[in-house]
Amino acid sequence: MAREDRDYAEYFYDMLSEYGVDVGDGLSDAEFKQLIRKQYKKVKDIAKGDLW
């Protein structure tokens, strides 16, 4: 993703750092994977519009 658009990659990394990793402590592997997919979808939805 960083090769395609650095802003989106940084946003996704920030999202993982703030919400994914900390929230994932109590989740099963399947639940964590679902969380990551949900966050990635949010980033892709932003890609349809303007990040800023």
C-alpha cells in the first residue's frame, strides 16, 4: 500500500496502532482478522473520496 499512496499507508498504520493492536489483545485470531478487515475497508472507503 505504501507504494501506491503513502498518505493512505500512514493512515492505515495509525489506525492499526491506535485501534487495532491495542484492541486486539483480547480478541481471538478470527476476531482480530475481522477487525483488521473492517479497518482496511474504512481506508478503502476513504480512497473513494479525499483523505483530507
